[in-house]
Amino acid sequence: MTFRWSPLPWVTIAEGGSTELALNAVLYGLTLPTVGACLWLAGIAWSERGK
């Protein structure tokens, strides 16, 4: 299994196929909401900073 960043993170498995696609779907399914939550909290902190 290899992990590369070109331009998005991608996991490559020697067997390939549906296992590789499922693993990458889980990777994005967990990463994107986490990044979104961090940006949302940073936006709240930024707006409260000015008050």
C-alpha cells in the first residue's frame, strides 16, 4: 500500500479494484467533514474576535 499527495491524497493498494476505491472513499469521508468543522470553528472565532 502506498500513500501519495498528487494533488489530493490517494491510497494505492497492490490488489487495486473496489477495495482501493472504498478505502479512498473512507479517507475523504472522514477528512472533508473534519476540515469543514475546523474552518467553521475558525470562522466563528474570527467573528467573535471583533466583538
